[in-house]
Amino acid sequence: MSEFDTKLIHGKKQNDNTTGAVNIPIYNSSTYIFPKVDAKVRWDYARSGNPTRAYLEDQLAQLEGGYQGFAFASGLSAIHAVLSIFSPGDHIIIGDTVYGGTFRLINQFFKKWQLEFTAVDTQDLEQVKNAVKTNTKAIYFETFSNPLLRVTSVREVAEIAQKNNLLTIVDNTFLTPYLQQPLKLGADIVVHSATKYLGGHSDVVAGIVVAKNQELAERIYFNQNGIGAVLSPESSNLIRRGIQTLAVRLDRHLSNTAKIVEFLQGRDEIKSIYYPGIPGTKDYQVASLETSGYGGIVSFELQNGLDTTKFVESLNLIQLAVSLGAVESLIELPYKMTHAEMSEDEQREIGITSQLIRLSVGIESPNDLINDLKQGLDLLNYQKEV
């Protein structure tokens, strides 16, 4: 069995390369020739399957330890395909701090189709247990919640799901299979916004689903083919290329983030820091048991009275933008940007305040990143004194 880092470079061969090219070719054809009318061909129409996309799908299945992978045009289209395996009247338990786009998809689309949802704190296992009803079919959550980095135990939630004959669906975007493989901890389906760390360069939008078994894979493939939000060959190639450097990039993300957390801990302007790598918290305990790293995202709150908008707009190197997981560092205000779909009451209920900032730490020089944060914090103090 190959080591994980080797699998990042060498995926499953498609046996469809007649030129000897080192990388899988980009197959742009929308349709494929039938040698005979009744021939059983591997490829017929690009929505149903494409060799470039298939290479990526097989590789992600291998990396996650699943039965089959599926590549979609976005992370939300991947989530849409997964939730579409359920029927009107089915009930799904979801984490109460899911990504804002997931929140919108659930509340403004799937509820119209009579799917039922109950949002709970998935860290609280009693809440999860108490939310199970006779029509419950699945539990859906993010291992590291967005944006407060609260860590849910995949193993413990999966045990509850299995006892109640439910599916466990995990969004593994923040960690990637390099830091966690939820299927091996008991999950049934893994979802990724491949736009983030898997792609890693802010140049492609994509989603990935990996199913644990054949029965789930067939249901998800039906939706992928039937709905049609498939990833293009060109974008599939960009994600494939990004995956090749996933290990070396994430090692640098983790190293830089640890240094930035240490810097923030020494600044009086910082009220709270949310990062699973800080010892002494429940998040740290769970992450230490079920992951091999604490991720490249850190969220923090400025002290009351300090202007978060002025701070993020004063930074020179760190760019003000939504998204995360790229080689460049990105910063944003969740209450105004990524989670703006939620009402103030909904934001307040899950801990999102106007003082909260989310930083996606890139792979730049850590000294340059720290100096940029320092000048921004120093500027706030100067303006306060003036």
C-alpha cells in the first residue's frame, strides 16, 4: 500500500493514455464514438463521465478511503446532490454552525421540498441524541465548524447514527483527507468544497463527494448525472494538480498558523481566539484524537470598542476576501460576509459577533504576515488614542 503523500502525486491510472504523457490528458470531448450501435462503451457523453474527471474522482475515493468519488461544479452543488438522495418528509439533523451557503440551500430550497431539518450543537452528544425522530435519516455536520472552529467528534456522532440506522455526512473541507479521513471514523459520506485546500490557489470552483459503499454511490451518481452540475475537464485538471502539492502546502499552512496564533495570544487587542490547536479546550482534545493537524484557519475577536472593519481594511498583505484554503492569506468579517444570510439573532445564537474575524492563513513568510497584523492592530491603537 502506497504512503498517503505518494497517492497525492500518483492517482489511479485510467489506462487511456496512448501518448505516454506523465499527467492524465484533458479530454474536452462532449461525446464519444460507439464502435457499434449496441456496444457497451465506458464513455458515451461527458455529463455522464469524462476520463479527466474520473481520474480525479478515483483519486479522492482512494485518499478518503471510500468506494467512489464524484466531482461537481461547486461545493454547494455537491451538497445539493447529497441532500437530494432524501425524500419529502425525511428529517436530517444538521450542525448549528454550518457554512452560510449550506444554511441558505437548506432553508430556501430543501425546506420547500418538504425535507425537515433540526439544527443542534453537534459537540453536545445529548442534543444530537434528543434530535433523533422516527423520520430522521441522517446527521450532517462540519468537523471544524465555520467560523468558530468548534470540533465535533466524527467517531462519537457516527456511533449515534449507527445505533439509529442513520447516515453520517461530514463536510471535510477545512481538514482535507491529509488531516482527517472521516469514513475511517465511521462516516458514510464525505463532502468537500474543493475550491479551498484541494485546489489551493483561488483559481477554480469545485465540489467533491466520496461515498463509503456502492449503494450510496449509485444514489449519488444518479443525482450527479441527472442534475448535471459536473466539474469540467479543465477544472478537474486544476484540482488534480492542486492535490499533488496538498501535503507540502498544508504543512506550511499549519506552521504559519501556529506562529500567528502565538502572536495573537500576546496582543491586548485580542479578546478571544478560536483555534483547535490551543491546548486546554474541548476542541483541542477531540482534534488531537481524530485529526493529524489543527488546520490553517484561525478566528479571533477584537476587544469591544475596536473597529473590525477598519482593521481588516488596513491590512496590506492579507487580502480582504471570502473563501479560504489558498496559498495567499485571506481575511473576512463573518457577520457581514460569509454568514450574512443569517439574521442577527441567528448569528448571535451561534456566537458570531461584529467583533469576530476569520483569517485563512496562507503560505507566505510568517514574519510578513505577523508584521501586517501588527501594523493593523497598532493603527487601531493610534486611532483610539487620537
